[in-house]
Amino acid sequence: MNKQLRTTLLLPLLAAATYMTVFPAHAEDGEAIIKKARCVACHAVDSKRVGPAYKDVAAKYKGDAKAPGELFDKVRHGGSGNWGQVPMIPHPADKISDEDLKTAIHWILSLQ
């Protein structure tokens, strides 16, 4: 395997491992952040509301090293079409900090 290909394949894995180490998911932290940011107005752990259940999100992205970054961008900038026709509004940094958003996403992805 050439060096460039190996680097291309390993960088996402290294980024994910770093993310998981730097941002440990503590249930009370992730859940508290989600409640404080009022994500629960549209999402629940076990059931679909306006948006998907967090466990469904975790299942969809299981094993995907790019998931934390992709979900960060989707939450920060909003989007539609991934879970139906209802769009998710953007959640700017003045509503949820980058650190809190990363912690919340890590917690969501840790749900089984």
C-alpha cells in the first residue's frame, strides 16, 4: 500500500480516535447539554418526534468514523432530506458551543 493511500485511509480513523479521547461521553453531560439546548423539543432517545430518535441516529452512523464531523456540520448549519421532509434548523454557536455540541454528538453516537 502506498504512503498516500495509507494516509488517506488512516487519517479519518485517527481523527475519530482523537475525538473519542478528547471528548469522553458522560451520560449526564451529554444529556444535560441536550436538555439545556432544547434539542428535546424535536428529539427523544427512544422515539421519533419531529426529528429522529437519538438511538436511530446512533444506529445509522454506527462504525462511521466521519459521523462526528458530519453530524456537527448538520446540527450547526441545519439541513433536510436525511430523515424526511422536515428540515432541521441551524443551531449557531451562540445557542450551543462547539465543545458542548461535540460532547452531545459523542453521547448520541454512544447510545445502543
